[in-house]
Amino acid sequence: MIQKLMELTKIDGISGDEQDVRDYILSHVKENSLQYVIDSMGNLIVKCKSSGQSQLKVMLAAHMDEVGMMIKDITEDGKLKFVTAGGMDSRILPGQHVRVGTDKIPGVIAQKSIHLQDKEERESVVKLKNLYIDIGAKDKCDALSLVSLGDYAAFSSESVLFGENRLKAKALDDRAGCVILLELLQKVWPFELYACFTVQEEVGLRGARVAANRVKPDIGIVIEGTTCADVPGVKEHEQSTLLGKGPALSFADRTSIGDRELLKHFEKTAQEEKIPYQWKQTATGGNDAGRIQTSGAGVKVITVSVPCRYIHSPVSVLDIKDLENMRDLVEKALEKLPQMA
């Protein structure tokens, strides 16, 4: 599982440009001879094998896209101006290595040297409009021979195993969820289970609603990467999740409220199976559950997340045991779902 996750995070798949990630996932889907459809938005919807014991219809969702940048202009001296795709803190961007376009042109995000900044510039938050990508072009014509307006730029960040069961990589949000779905679709389930790899989550949860309207599930389970704030300077009550304490269950966020019956079922399953878990302590952010919940005639939803430090950056970090425990919790909870009291 970890090898697959590392391979997935190496692939670039910024919102609206997820096809390479989808192709990787699809190769594994085909190995299992499963039915699938790719819809008009680019969602990959896989129908898992079922014994037909229950009429229940369940949708598992994990999004394929990651945050990144899109080229919007090229200056006369060949620098690339960009907008972000997805939410990012502009302060992390200067000095980051990127790869641009389908040819993966190497570049670096830069701004005016600190030696040339005035006092106000040095003491203020980095403004996106003052940043650019340098690809080494001598002028605009040279740059246009390598990249085009609308090209995507992804962080050039390798996945690294380090410390005590830790993985550093870009796009753990939400390739971690994708790899869990890849594990679960290999089983035969007693009900209809659809593994949905969605698009454009980072720019407005767009793909999930389209996928949910096609599947028409009774239950939606979103498998996510979420914020982890067990770092210096963050008060205990502000620490949304803690690394190494297991997957997180969410009561609510800005886009959805978790179904209480499902939350109790997952909590009971974790306790019975002795799987570590935690409750997410904040209600900020949002994910595909928000669109699945309000699709069709309404859907019961729950979000299960793996804690990730430094989310929406090139250096997100997760605990491998948390990921394994998330897989185990979702698998066991699904197995017991038809008997849910």
C-alpha cells in the first residue's frame, strides 16, 4: 500500500488536470476486472464486486486532484505569472521547485530578492501578484517555446520515508484516500459498493456532486487527508488532529454534518476491533461529503480522515500507522454496515 501511495504522490494531478492520476488508478482497476465509467467531468466510478445479499448502495469517495498553479501570463523577460488552483498559503511558495506543463519544464517560484525589498515589503505577507516562476527563459518568445498560457505547474517534491513510520510527500491530500479505495475495491461486498475517484475537489467540490448524482447512494463515506496541528505554537484546543493517534472522525465541517448513526457505527467498530481513532477537534474546511450529502434526495455521509501535517504544501507528512488503521477501520465498518443498529 505504501509503495502505491508513493507512486501516486509522484504523479501530478492539479484540479482539472487529473488524467495521469486516473490512468494510474485505472490500471489497477483493470487488473481486478471491475466495471467502471469515466464521466464527463473526469470522475472515475468503479463498481465493486458484490454478493447481492443487501440492497444497500454505498459510495466511497476520494479525490484525485491536488493543489497547484496555473500559468496566466508571461512577462516580456520570460517570467511566468500564475494563479493558484486550490487554497495555499502564499508564504510557502517562494523558493519552491516546480515542473510546468506536459513536458515538466523545471522552474522555481521566486520574487524580488530580499536585498532589493523595502522595509514594508520585508515585513508584509508575500503577495501572489509579486511572485513568478523562473524557467530560465531569456525572454517571452523563449518561454512560449516551452510553455503555454493555461499550463499547470506542480510542486516538484519527492516522496520520502523518514523517522518513525513517517512519509513526506506532496498531494497526500488526497492520494492517501485514493490508495485506501484501491485496497477496498479488491474485495467482494454484501451490498453495492462504488469506489469513486473524484475530480476538482480543491476548487469547489465539483466532481463529487456529479458522481453522487450518477451513483444515487444511500450512504456516502469520504476518505480524506486532513489538517494536523500537533506542532509548536498551536494551543491544545486548536489541534484539529494528532499524528499517530489514528484516523479522525468528523462531527461536522463547513460543508457537511456527519450522520450520527454512521458516526456511532464507526466509533463502535473501532472500539470492538481495537483500532485507534480520534475525533477531529475543529469544524473548519470542507470536503466532498458536502456535495454528496445534498445530492439527489439527500445522502447520509461520514468523513474519515488521515491526519497530515503541513497540508496543501509540497511537504505534507503522515504517519503510516494512521493510514493502515484508517484502512482497517473503514474495511471493518463496511463489513458490519448491513447489521448497523
